[in-house]
Amino acid sequence: MFVPPVSTLTTTTMATESQPIYFRTLDSQPWERGDREVTAEWQQARMLHAITRAVAEKGYAKVTVADVVGLAGVSRRTFYEHYNDVEDCFVAAYETATRELLAAVGDAVRAATAPDWHERFEVAIAAYVEGLASDPHVARACLVDVQGAGPRAVEMRRLVYERFVTQMRALRNGRRDGRVEIPQVQVQAAVGAIGELVQEQIFDRGAESLPELTPTLVRIGWALLESPFELARG
């Protein structure tokens, strides 16, 4: 079996992003337009960024509405116009950030137009870790603290995991490359292994160091997704 070498593809345009994830798709100067809808989007983005920052720095259990409005520079009234409580705001922040990460991975893979799934997978992993490294607060809150943020956050984490599995399965099986399709459970195992290693890297060395993990994640993914496992029959 031929496995291509891992390239030095660990730098994407996301690595140079200075803005937090929540602001990257927004109008840069809404106040000049006097657009209330756009201004409201910026207020929401500030609150989402504020809660991920507060959770990453203090831990979910210690975060209050006062922390969020203070960091976001909005009033309590503005907060409650959008969210019921801290949990509601955090779940929205988690869902928004992970949706943006998935979109960035998809954009990177499409832009690469790589003919072989190994290359597409490498592009996807590089985009994923660079996206997390570019916003360490999001990385910490969404991969570490989400597990202790209540039942709604845990359920959202499960749904997000399923979205990652769906994206990874399409990446691996989409063009087939003349290979047998990889079963769902095998893709789930690959996504789970990658998530666990990313989480440990954040714990041990911080989100900024995640690009260093890219070659390891790529090789693990290649190994787990190369061909269908022999599944035990009951």
C-alpha cells in the first residue's frame, strides 16, 4: 500500500487571521452605515466572543451574565434580548464557532481540488487545526469546557460531532478514488481519535501549538480510513 508523505502544508490563510472567529464574516464598519440589523449582528458576535473568552479563562461554572456583558461592552437588556441565560449564550457560541470551522474546512478542500483523498484529508486537517489555533479561546471553550457546560451543550456537542463525521465521510468517500466505501463507524473512530488528540494538545501546550500536531493527525487519519476494517459478525 502506497501512502504519500505528509507535506509541509500546515499554513493556511486562517493562520494569519487576527479577528476572533465570530467577526470574520461581518461588516467591518456597521456604525458608518447606521444599519440596525448589522449593528445587532455585531452585538451578538461580541457576546459570543465574550462568553467563549470568559469560559476559556474562568471555566464555564464560574461565568456570569455580568462577565459576558462586561467583556462584550453591551447592556444586560441587550444580552436578554438575544439569550435567556449563560447556557443559552454558550450553546449559541459553540454552535456558531463550530459551524464556521466546518465551513472553513470545506472551503479549503474545495479550493485545493486535490484528486486523491489523502491530499484532501491533509488539507482538511490543516485547515481545522489552523482555524482552532487562530482563536485559542474558541479552541479551549469548544473542545475542553463544552463537556461541563450542561445537557444542552453536551447535546449540541453530539450534533456537531455528527456533522464532522458527515463531512469527513464525504471527503473520504465522495470521489471514491476507485476504493471501497469506508463504513460510518470507521469514520466515527477517526474523528473521535483526532478530537481526543487535539483536546490533549490544548491541555498540554495550548491551542496555539495545534499546527505542530498536523502530521500526526494526518497519518492517524490515513491509517484509520485507508480501507474498510474487518468487522466482527455477531
